[in-house]
Amino acid sequence: MKIGIGSDHAGYRLKEELKKYLRKEGYVVVDFGTKSPKATDYPQYALRVAEAVGKKEVERGILICGTGLGMVIVANKIKGVRATCCNDLFSARLSRLHNDANVLTLGGRILATEFACEIVTLWLETPFSRGKHSRRINQIKRIEKEKFV
Ligand code: RB5
């Protein structure tokens, strides 16, 4: 699976750790920046990763800022993106089972590396449960079609 990853300065350290972990696990990881811990602004990185997911250049996206909150706000502006901020295992699991999330956002100032790796693994390995949840995803797609330019 090809994964796009991005962070601002507050997520940089965790991004680098997750990149190493994911590559060791056999995933193909494309890094959309930031390239150093120097202070920067999160929207540009969220946009790059979310667009890559929206255009299906990568299958999934992972975005890290201080909390995961700025990243999730930006990523959900992009058509085709269902981004969820999951700083716990339950949300990570349900965001796949119920919401078919294709972008995961994380808080680099909240999570320890090992726990973040657990969240990411669960999120990548949990399938969408379909059934009644497909109906709801189709409703989201209809809203997107009507409201997005
Ligand atoms: C940067 O200080 C911080 O605001 C940012 O990383 C993020 O948490 C925003 O939502």
C-alpha cells in the first residue's frame, strides 16, 4: 500500500518515526514534508497529502501536527477525502469500520511513538465494514457533489 505522509514542525519528530516504522512494515511511504523541525504552517502539508489522496496518487494519507486538529480541518476541504483525527485506538478502528477514512491525523504533542505506531497499524489494517455504512458514505459523497465546486 502506498501512503502519503506529512507534518508541520510539531509533528515532524513523529512523522520521521512513523516513516521508519511503516517502511520496515513493508509500506511504500511518500513524504510530503515538512523536512525539518523548523517552525512552519500546517495547511500546506495537509493540502499536499489530501490532494494526493483525492487524486488517488496514494491510497491513504497520514498527517501530524501538534494535536491532529488543524490537519483534519484542512484535509476535509479536499474532494474525496474523509479525514479523521484519531489519538486513540477506538476512534482509529471505528474511523475505518464506519467512516471508511482515507486520511488519519495525529497529535505529535499528544502521542508517544509506540502508541502512535499501534494506532496507525490498526487504522491501516481495519477494513471498511460496508452495509448500512456504505449508505452513509454515499450521502457524504452526494453532499460533496452538491456543495463542492
Ligand atoms: C503549532 O503550534 C500547532 O498549532 C499545530 O501543530 C497544530 O496543532 C494545529 O492544529
